[in-house]
Amino acid sequence: MHGEKTWESFPYLKQLPTSKEDNNGKEAYTGWKSRSPKTPRLASFHFEPRYVIREYVHVVNGAKARILRGSSHKHKRNESAWPRKKQRLTNTDEQDVADEPSTNNDTHAPLTVADLKQFKLPNNYWTLHELCEDEGVCFTSCSLTSITGEVHVEKAVFFTVDSASGANSRTFVLDKLVAHAAVSTINGTTKLQEEAHEMHICKGAVASNDDYLQSILTEHLQRQANKKSRIVYSTRCHARSIKEAMPYVISKCLRKALHNRQSRLKRRQKTLTRPCLMVSRKLKIYKLKDKRLDAKLSVLSQTLKKAKKESAEIVEEVLAEKMKSLSPKQQLAVRHCFQASKRKSSREMLYD
């Protein structure tokens, strides 16, 4: 179907959506015809309903929303047919929600000393103490040194209650503050107590002996060492360890420095008490060198004997056959050399 067509040839144009200015499809067809070429070649199936786009389809949150062609965005859309897009919460929104005063009835009352006294401990190794000066309680875990009979506090968790700031907690490990936080609920105190119970204590650098340490430590090492319950720790140690029964990294370095100092003093003491130690050590080194040289000499002598034996086994015929490639003068010189090697010298020595 070619050639120029009239309005009646395309009945589907009447079904096209029109704008506010066009009251009927004929005016739309007139405008379209003025913009089209003078000799158009169109097929009627271009205007079939299945090829005419009458609305735009958008997918919002998995639901389809349809908009008619030519419709103005200023028109109020159908809220029931148009799915609402989910708003994404931001950090500022969460902070605003958290800052808003809660209107629910499940707000927690401030912690009191009576609530802390009724707190359930993780195990029987922890004990409860009430503070004398401040309003609060303290949970401690102690250890006993069987040799000296001394009792030392390994871990301690303090809970102080203040009317202005509320309840605060401080966790100490080997007299060092490792954590502090504000607490508002019993669940928070339980969590802090469990974290303190799961902390691994640093085992220190070495076991201390006062007289021995004073004799071997230098001034630099004395400034780094700190003695607690017959164990030497580093002054920079955080009192906690990553693994159980293992020292902290800084205490490991201090232990290595102490061992190096101890071994250096032992070597120095040996040289002072036995002056001949260095001489005997040198003799041992020289003897070891002699043994190595003797072993090399024996190997070389065996290879030399083997080479001499192989050269003596060469038959005269083989030698003559090999000498055929030489000139007569060279053959004569080789024969003289062999004869001279068999003859003894005046000093009764063989020519090698």
C-alpha cells in the first residue's frame, strides 16, 4: 500500500491521544501531514493499535505504574494506582530518631546501687565489694601466690552511680585502666562484666628475683621493667594478651632483652674465671680445620692415584695409533718424553 493517503485511509489516527490545543484527531493529522514528506510511503500496519504507544510503563518497587502519553505532570496522579517509593534512611535520620524523646512506657529507670548489688556474676571467681567513699560497687577477681602468700587483684570492674551523669563503669587489669563506659541498663552491666571475664591477662616477661635482677639489669632496663607479684612486666605493657597464657608483645621484647643481657654476663664471667678458655677454643677451631684439610687431601690423593693407574694402562699400540696423526718430529719428541719419565735421576727420583 504505497502513495499518498487521505485521512479516511488511516482510521486509527483518530484514536491517537491529543493535547489540550487539539480538539480532534483531524487537526493532529493535519499537523503531522505538514511535517511529513510530500511523497510519503507508509504502510497501514504502522497505525495498528498494537504498534501505537499510548502509555509509558514504569516499575517502582516491583509494581508497574502507567502514565498516558501527552498527559501533564502537573495533573494530580492516582495515589492508589501509583506505588509509593520507599524512603532510604540516612545517618542523620537515625540520629534524629534516636534524639527524639521516647513516648513509650518501657523506658528504663536509672540504675541504682541496689540494682547493681543484685547483679548476677559470671562465675564464683568474682566477688562483690561496696565502695566506701563513692556511691557504687566493685567486682574483683583475685589470685594467690602460694610461695609468698600474697593476694593480688588481677581484674576489677567499678560501677559508680552519680545523679548527674548516671552510672559509669571502669575496668582495670593488673592496676591498669583498659576500658570505661557509661551504663544505663542491667543488660549493659552484664555485657561489660562478661567482656572483663573473657580478657586474657599478660603473663609477664620473666619471674622476678630481686637480688638477681639488681645485679644484671642496666639503667635502661630498670626503667623498662616493673615488678608485680614476683613477675616482671614492661612499663608499657597493656596488661592484656591476645591469647591465653601468652605475654603481651612489649613484654616479649623485654624478656628477649633480659635473656640477652643474662647470656652476655655469663659469657663474660667465663672469660674472667678461665683466661685459657679463648686459647683452648682457638685450638679446637684449628683442629677442626686440620681435619677438614686432611679429608680433602685424602680425596685428592685417591683421584691422583686413579689417574696415574689409568695412564699406565695405556698400551703401546694404542699410543702408537694415537701418535699417527702427529708429524715424525712430534712422535720422536713424545717417545723421548716417555723414556725420560721411566729413567731415574741422580738423586734417585722419578720424573713425574
